[in-house]
Amino acid sequence: LIGGHTKISKIVEPAINLLKDEEAIVLAGSGASSSKVVSVADIIRKEMKNTYQIVKRGHRRIDDYWDPLEEGLDPLVVTRHVPTTHILLSINEIDTSESDVVENNKKKS
């Protein structure tokens, strides 16, 4: 999980080593970190030429509950939808019919 305070330069090398060892990794982030997830995946794919990736985008629903400080007011519920990004990177070919698979820096149709 890539967070807002995560330094891209500090996680690229460990992520590459993990991908080499495990043959697949999942990078995930939400909110402002979604762009970092894409950046890290792009850097890894430039370093390791023969990789495949699947990108899944979605959102998380977060409900914030506020109790009034004054009497006679109703409680307030604020719903936020925070974007999320999950990227599967694999050294092995990914066979899937439901997703867009990106292979060797080219998109497969």
C-alpha cells in the first residue's frame, strides 16, 4: 500500500526485488496516492522490460458522522468517495478476459 508520505525513490528498488523473487506484486493506493501507484508501476516497467500489468480503478466509500454541538440540530452524515487504484505487475503472462492487460509497455486488444 502506497501512502501519501511514501517516497517513490525509497520503494522502487525493494518493489523490483520483490517482483523478481515473487514473480508478481500488487501496488495499491487511494486518494492522492493513486497517482504515486501509477508512477511506481511505470518506473518498475521501465526497469523490467518483460512485465505484464492489470490496472483496476474503483472507489472507497467513507461516511463521516458529525454530532451537533447545539441542541435541536440533527446529526450530519457526509459521504465521500475516495478513488482507489490497484495494479498487478507480473513477470509471467497474465491470462484474463475481463481486464485490459498491458504487456511490455504496449496495450493488448
